[in-house]
Amino acid sequence: MLELLGSNVILGGFLGSMMAAGLTMLGALPVFFRKSLSVRAADILLGFSAGVMLAASFFSLMIPALDFAHGMFGSKVIAAMVAAVSILVGAWTVWALNTFLPHEHFHKGYEGPEAEREALARVWLFIIAITIHNFPEGLSIGVSFGTGNVMDGVAVATGIGLQDIPEGLAVAVALVGRGYSRGQAFFIAMLTGLVEPVAGLIGAAAVAVSQTVLPWGLAFASGAMLYVISHEIIPETHRHGHEKLATGGLMVGLVVMMFLDYTLG
């Protein structure tokens, strides 16, 4: 099975991101038995997610991007420039999506063009917001399968999938708190998870077309995830006075992802 995934980047990227999407749905399942989640627990779980994403952005994406670019161009300076430009473009892309797509966060409220605010049902505004969040995660899984070492992709998919479990629960519980039924909350959480296979396919297809794209794609995904961590997740975990617990969750998530990347990658 691993040989098949290693020889077929697109299949590996798709299956890896599908696994992460499946774990999002798994995380949302408890909403049928428990309709609330303490703010403290939510902040700890989101901190864990931030730690996994932070470690993945460096150990699984940025460092390999530098290594591949160095091997490709034979210059550390050029490799660093490739990574720097790609990271900034990745972050800018998520900023643009946040700026120009209408969406609504559970706590921060509405963002995007005011003209579109009334045109979309509120639930779709939530779905768009979480989709913007999840897209870089799926993209990172897809491009990581293009490194030539299938275990790199497995490590990223496993780490992202682990942090998708509490994320799926947090989304579903927040929707129930907003008045949606448990079935609706689960279905919406499932939809937001399914953006990851789409992004995974895009990332895997890009690097499958040409290995030249690989360092650019890895660093782009890293920058996109770093923007989400800084702009969305960490501010949210520090909003309710649980900074220490959230930071503890971040450190645990970072260590877990570092361990997975080093032992599996």
C-alpha cells in the first residue's frame, strides 16, 4: 500500500487528506451525545491544533522546501529566496480570501464585503470561514506526498488528522450553541472537513505535474498555515483568559507533530 502511495502522488495526497476529513467527522460525532463544550476545553483543543499546524509548517513544509530548493538551484541564497517568496505569497493568499470572501467567525463575527452579508444564509458564512481555515491543511497534505518519501505525507496527514478531531468537535458544538440541530451541526462540520481532500488534490496535482513546483508548493502551504495560526487560532485561544492553558495545548500539539514528523518522515 505504501509503495502504491509513494508511486502515485495524486492518490497519496487525496487519500491522506480524505483521512484527515474523516477524522474531522469523527471529532464531530460526540455532538450527538454532548451539546456543549466548556470554553476552557475549547481553547486548549484549539491550542493543540495550533501547535500541530505550527510544527507541520516548519518541520514538514518549510525545512523540506529549503532542502529541495537548495538541491534544485545549488545555492542557499536562492533557496532561501524561493522559500521566503512562497511563504509570503501563501500568507497573502489566505489574507485575500479573508478580505474578499464573505464569511463569519463564531466569535469574531462577520468579515468580508458588506454587500454580500445579506445575500448568504448565516450557515454558509460559517462554512466559508472554516473552509478558509481548512484549505491550507489539505494543501499541506497534498504537497507533502510529492517529496518522494511517502512517510513524509503520512506524517503530515496523521498530524493534521489528529488536530482535526478536536476541531470537528469545536465546530459542531459551536453550531449547536448557535441554535442548529445536532444533525445539522454534524453535517456542516462534515462539509468543512471535505474541503481538505479538494485542497489535497490541488496540492498533489501541482507537484505531480512538475517537481520544480515542489519547493514553491511546500513553502506556500507553510505560509498559508502560519497566517491561519497567527490571524485566527491563537487570538481565539487568548480571548477568554485561558492563555496559559492554550499555550500548554500548543506546546503539546507542537511536540506531537514534531515526534510524528521525525519518526515517520
